[in-house]
Amino acid sequence: MVVLCFGRLIVGFVLFVLVLDQGMNVASQEQEQDQLDKILQSTYNKMPWSIAPQTKWNGYSFKYTRNEEVVTFLLSGPYKQGWLGIGFSKTGGMVGSSSMVGWAESEGNGTIKQYLLSGYSPAMIVPDEGDLQLTNVAPISVLHQGTLYMAFQLNLTTTNMTQKVILASAAVTPEYEKIKTECIGIECRTVQFSLNQYIYPIHRVSFTKYYTTTYCT
């Protein structure tokens, strides 16, 4: 009888811990969602970011959520200066890819633009050009208490739901929308958005690399 009662106590305690842990996770998700709702604008603060697929990279968070053929992206992380970018490449190389690049010069709304990386030199990194099919919801870049948030939407058909995604950052803030090709961090992943998950990392570096030598194959 004593053993039976002790066993029931253990089971009860385990269930209590599991319920408590689940409750804490839910509270944490709600807190994160509330914070993003306050920071982000327009359509972006209505997305289920707290339960969206997520991966970490160099201290940054990369999330996305899909609704049929529209995929919404959120890239965020610590920011002092420089730029943060996410590129989409058919071949896995930086050259030939189209990227969304964001930066901010002060607290509040920053800048986010699409760039076409048509070559190796800064002159061949062209603003407001590229193959990304943005929706009519304007991309946003927001600097809030030392964290940069970039959000945008793409139309992806069922035939291009699998993408080679390149994450990159640099320490030098663009001047007159001009971007240097030197990065302080690059990572490439193949992402299958139809499954709401990334497949696997392809190539990762944590030191300075140039677009001419960085590929995701």
C-alpha cells in the first residue's frame, strides 16, 4: 500500500511538472507575441510568430509563416550598425541572387530594400532590382531597443517552395543605398517552405568572406 501511494505521488508530481512547464511555455509564447505585436506594423503584427518555424544564426532569429502561396519572413537580432540581409539563390551562389537588405540609423523605422547581386563589385549590387515577387504589403525594418527587425512577404508558387536561402550581415552601414561586398557572417540553408521547416544547413562561416568565394550548393 505504501509503495502504491508513493508511486501515485511520483506520477502526480511528474504530471504537475509537465503541466507547469507547458503553462510556462505558453506564457512565454504569449509574451513574445505581445512584444512583436507592439513592435511590428500593419499585417506583420498579426502573424503567429510565437509558434512559427525558427532557426538561429549568429545571434539572429529567422522565422517564417506560410499561408498558401504567400510566405511571410521575420529576421531579427542585435544591431548597432551595418546591415542584415537574406538572399534567395537558384544556384546557391551569392552572385545572381536576389536579396532583402535592411539597416537603421536610429531608433524606429529603418530601411529595407530588394537588391540584385549581379556581380562581384559594389556597382553590380543594384538596389530596387531583383527576382523576388513581393506582395502589396510593404516590407518594414524597425530598430527597437538595440534589436533590428526585418519583415516582408513573398509570393512563392508550389514549384519554388524549396529555396536556397542565404543569411548575411556586415558591419558597415550602406551609404546612399550602396552596399559593400564584405560580410562578417554568412550562412546558407535549403528551406522547404511547403513543409514549414528548414531542411539542413549547407554552408556556414563566422568570419569575413566575400561573395566571390561563398556558395551554397
